[in-house]
Amino acid sequence: MKKRIFGLALVMALAAGMLLAACGSNGNSSGDKDKFTVALVTDTGGIDDRSFNQSAWEGMQQFGKDNHLKKGKGGYDYLQSKSDADYMTNLNTAVRNGFDLVYGVGYKLQPAIEKIADQRKNKNFAIIDSVITGKKNVASITFKEQEGSFLVGVVAGMATKSNKIGFVGGTDSDLINKFAAGFKAGVKAVNPKASVQIQYVGSFDDASKGSSIASAMYKSGVDVIYHAAGGSGKGVFTEAKNIKQSNPNKEVWVVGVDRDQADEGQVTANGKDYNVTLTSMVKRVDKSVIDLSAKAKAGNFPGGKTIVYGLKEDGIGIAPTQDNLTPEMKSAVKTWKEKIINGDVTVPDKLSK
């Protein structure tokens, strides 16, 4: 009798073990494909910066929609950083909440991601706009911002009447200087007489300072400003719209960044509608998030690798809204784009001394 009971117990234990093994066999390095979850941690610009972070979130929302995921802990979500001190806290929270892939949006998150990637080797991370090497659980996403900036520089160089053009960057950093270098090169390519005045806000979340810098530029005779300043760039739009409302006949322009910012330039003056957005340099952060998330979900997470998006990869470009562009501007953009893609023109990624 004891032998029969022991044999029955053994059979039941083996069956249970086989069942558990079967339940665990559908996963990959990022977890169960059917239950793949993904989150992003913003930089201080925030999810509604109408720029870089927002584009990343739009990509994640689209990925969630395409894969029937719900917003929240068991699907896709974001954690907003109000200060640099929040980066590590938010990354840890995302890991504790069980997300399979966690993005850090912006180069400022690099130190925090490097640290948590060492602590959580069983989790996958991605850094946007920076490169982390030597870590198999981190993928890096970068862009050739200088190429798209060159194209909007061509437009700015053709649009200016004063030959005075401005660039407002978020911070004086290698990344933002890629925007500035490409933009200046594009301006000079079509208008050697034009000058480009470059200033930095010091952060990506100070719209007030962005506005004051833009005000000084416009008062000095600048008539086109390209901003690469995230949330601080909202102030550039505010100043341009204020000028337009005060004097509808005055031509002042803003070149947007990261996403099509035509909606940011809408303004009404004396009962008539205007738009101060000349064009925008589109950086397909949304596309990069969708692409990498799909790879990770399929079990093909490119850990330890750097993925670069430029004009050739359709990861950088000029905004589809081109209402304020002349036929000559559109033709010039097409010509220069082809030259860059074909390798006939190499756009500088550093400002010359």
C-alpha cells in the first residue's frame, strides 16, 4: 500500500514539474512574448514637451496599440522626471514594476542607466541620444541630427530677409552642437552672407529663459530662429507669436525640432490667422522606439549595439507641413537631401572654432 501511494505521489510530482516547464518555455530574454511590457523614463523636459520626450511617448503609444497593450503596469507606461535626481528612482520603479524593456530618454540619463544595468543584468534597457558600451543588456539609439538640421538650415538661409539667423540650444553639449553645426552649414551652403547667432538656455525645461533669449535675438534683427531646446523652445514660439500679434506685417520665424511643430506656431492677429513655424527638423524618436520595442518583443534585443538613424534610414528629415515653404525652398531641400544620402556632401557634426 505504501509503495502504491509513493508511486502515485511520484507520478503527480513529475507531472507538475512538466507543467511548470511547459509554462515557462514560451519566454525569451525579455520575458513572455505574449506579455511583453515596456516603459520609458523621461528627462526633465517632460512627456508634453511637444518635442523629444513627446515623440518617444507617441512611438510607445503606437507600439502599444499595434500590440494590443494597455497603458499601465502590465503593458506600456512612462515615468516623468522632474529633476535629474529622479532618473535613478524612476528607472528602479520601472524595473520593480516588471517592465521587460525600459527606455531612458535623453543623454542625461546615461549615468543612471549604466548603474542600473549593472545592478539588473536580467533586464533590458535602451538609451536614446547617447552611447553605452560594454553592456549586453543596453541598446543605444542615436541620430544624425546634423543632417536634418542642415536641411532646415537651407530653408532658413533662403527665408531670411535680414541675413541674421539665430540658434537656441538647450545646453552647450556635444549632442546639441550637432544640431547647431548642421544648421549653420545648411545656412551657409545657400546664403554665405548670412550670420548664425548661437545661444544656450542651460536646460530643456525653462520656457521663460527661452523666451528672453529669443526676444533679444529678434530685437537685434534676427528673423529666423531654430531651436533645439525641448520644453525651453516653447518660449521661442511664445516670443515669435507675441511679435506677430503686435505687428502682423513683421516677418519672424521659428524652426521647430524633433517633431512637426506647425501647431506650435499658430497665432491670430487682428482677426487673421498666421503661423510663425517656418518648418521643423523631424527626428523620428517615435520610429526608433517602435523598431527597437518590436525587436525586443520578438526576442532579438540588440544588446550592446548602437543603432544610428539618419536621412538614409528615414530617421531624420524635414516636417511634412510645408505651407510656409516656397517651391524654390522645397526644390533646394530635395537636392541637398539627395546629395547627403548619396555621400556627395558630408555634414559636420561639430561646430568649427
